[in-house]
Amino acid sequence: MLAEFWARQAFSIRDVDFTWIDVALGAMARGEWPAFEQRLAQGLACLARADAEDALPSEEALDAAATAFRYDRDLIAATDVNAWLERTGIPSDGWIAYLNRDLLRSQWSDDLDDILDRFAPSVKQLFAATVAEGICSGRFDTYWNALAGRAAFVFDNDPDQFRRVCVGREASASLNAAAAELAHTHAHWLSMQSAAEISARLTSVLQIESAFNERIDAIAANGRLRDIVDANRLEWMRFELDTVSFPLEPAAREAILCIREDGLTLYDVAAMSHRNVERKALALADIDSEYRDRLLATEPGRIVGPLAVDDRFEVTALVSRTPATLADPIVAARARRALVDATIQHSIRSHVTRTAVLSSPGSHLPGGEAA
């Protein structure tokens, strides 16, 4: 199934076609593939442990996961699910296996390294589960978006360069060396095609990445990042927070009373309650809406809470609040990501024809109509 999937056409830009192996190679070139491989291996290891210990998720948990998956993707009726499975080529048992892996990864999240050591999957098992994992997790859509956007942006700026890049005519010695190293690192994933073809495809993908980054750097140097930061100054304001979680609301309120009335610190009440203090650094945009207004109205050193989060109650001390500036490396990186995202979405809409759509109706990708 994986060899067939790799050969499927993913998108085209004018008369240049890209397959799913190109999409995967793009993820490898950007350093994103190892995380996907590890997540897949962890899920398979968890499934092997569950089989060995007769500890598969309950039918109720699996039904709930399937329902959440469907509604997140606007697959409301059973016919919607069946049509999506048929379109993506995932068998129904492959989808169920993905849901089981996802549930088990969450259930045993603190023991994943040990489980992977004990139940490491074979390459054959990785291959068998790759397509379902990549599609159901949304990672293949993300990788598609990244390569299609980068290639379209290069085409938008210089169609002649795009064509030269796609046939590997501009590869430097360093790019050829990088392609050889990537091919070696990921050899088990690329064994289904000839070494010469993989080398050519990797070189083209690396050239697209290089040309894209050069042009993004030029745009960023012209003050575009500063404009993006200015437009997001409030949302990207950074908060440093100390948080203690309590299982019951009365315990959280008692902790706040000890801080406000008895002069104890958050660390004091955490120690007395045998709980840990978690230090977080977050932008306002990444903070739950219930917290936002309260944190904006709170001075550093003051306590916020208790706030119900899932099955616990959090008490938080505001350590510091820092305006968003381009001098902050984290803010600068976020601004660059925003620039990249906006750039590739515009380029996809303008130049990309989707020839394979994996996303569900509720998770639209930009681009032309599917062929």
C-alpha cells in the first residue's frame, strides 16, 4: 500500500507534477519526518503492548474517539465516513487501528520510551500503518501544504528558475551532499524507488526549499516582520506564569487563601500540598479565553484562579508580562512563521492544482480543484 501511495500524484503546478514521495521528501528535507516516524512507532508499540496485556481501549472509549474524529472533520453521517475512507484508500480497520494507537499513546504517555524499547515495531509494521497514520493525523496534509506552497512561491517569483530546479539543473555540491545524507538517513522509507530517482527528487526538493528560504529572507529583511509584529502586538504579548494544579476546587481556593491572607508564596502552598509548580511562557494568543482578561488585568506577582481546566483546578501566579517586540527571538520566529504561512497560502491559491485531496470536508486546503 505504501509503494502505491508514494507513486500517487499529489499536486501539480502548471505541467509539473509532484507525487506523495515528493511530499514525504519535503518533510525529510525540513527535518519534520523523524517526529512522524517516532509517533507512529510509539503508537504501534503501544498497540503491541495492549495486545500482549489484553488492554485495548474499551468499546466506549473507541466509540467516543471515532465520534470526535468524525465531528472534527465534518464526517457526520456514516456515508460521509465511508466516502472519505474510499477516497483516501484507508481500509476501515486501518482507521480503527489509528484510533486505538492514538488512545493508547495518550493513556501511556509517561511510559512511551520504555514501551518503545520493549515493543519496537518492525519496518514492515511501520510501512503497513504509515498511510493511515499520516492521513488520519493530518500530518500528510500539513506536509502537502508546505511543499506545494514553497514550490508555488518559487514558481510565482521566477517560473524559469522553478523549471530548472524541478529538473535538478541548479544543484550545488553542498545540496547534492545534503541529498545523499538524507537518502542514507531515511533509506528504509525510500527503498521502493531507485537510488537515482530518489537522489534526483531529493535534490529538487532541497533546491525548492533553498530558493524559498532565500526569497523569504529577502522579504523579511525589508521590514515585513516588523509590520507583522505591529499587527499582532497584543496577541503576541508574552506572559510568564507559575501554575499549580489541584484535583478539587476547595483545595485550590484554600491555596489562594493561604497566599492572600497568610503571606505564603505559590511555592510554599505547592510544597505543603505535595504538588509541583509548572513554569510556563505563553503568548496571549495561546492562553485560554477564560484566562486572558484576568491576566491582562493582573499585575505581576498576583494570583489568578482557581480556573477549571479539564479535570483539575489551576492556581496561577503571573511572574511577568512582556510586550511583543521583534528583538525577542521567540516573537521574531513567530512573525517569520506567519510570513511563511501567508506567503504559501497565497501561492497555493494562485498556482497549485490539487490532484489528491486527503483532508475531510471540514478541513479545507487551499488550491485549485481536484483533477
